Amino acid sequence: MRVVVGLLSVDLFISDAAGLKDRRRVVKSLLDRLTDRHNVAAADLGPDRATQATLAVTTVANDEAHVHRVLNGALNMIRSEPRAVCERAEIEIL
């Protein structure tokens, strides 16, 4: 059986964050929605600066096309977040 692992890494700029509490509110909301709607594992990788965040999103399947669809859906959701700007996004298939 073939196992396909996909990783999406995203750098965000959170312009309205006055402090880490504001940053955490935006990031936690995104992570919760990603896991609920796209059935992925998602994590905040830092940095601990109020206006910046790096997220990692991963999924596993036996079909590479499915992995791409899931991660692209997750990326579209992240890009639609009005409180954050996607500065960089990269999808890796392992």
C-alpha cells in the first residue's frame, strides 16, 4: 500500500495584532477551523512575534491527488482569513 504525506507550510502577517494575545486569537481560530473542516493536523510553529506566524498543515492518504486537494483547500481557507495575509506558502509531497 502506498502512503502519501503532504505538508503545507505558510508564513502569515497579522497586521492588526497589537500583542501576542491578538496573534494567538487569530492563529487558534485558523487552526481550529483547519482541523474541523479539512481533517488535517495543524500546528503553530512560531515565531513569538505579534505580527508573524508560521503554520504547518499535514495530511496522509494513499492518493497524491487527494492530498493536493486537501492541502489546496486548506490553503484557500487560510488565504481567505481577513485578519491575516499569506506571505509565503509551500506544499511538499513526501
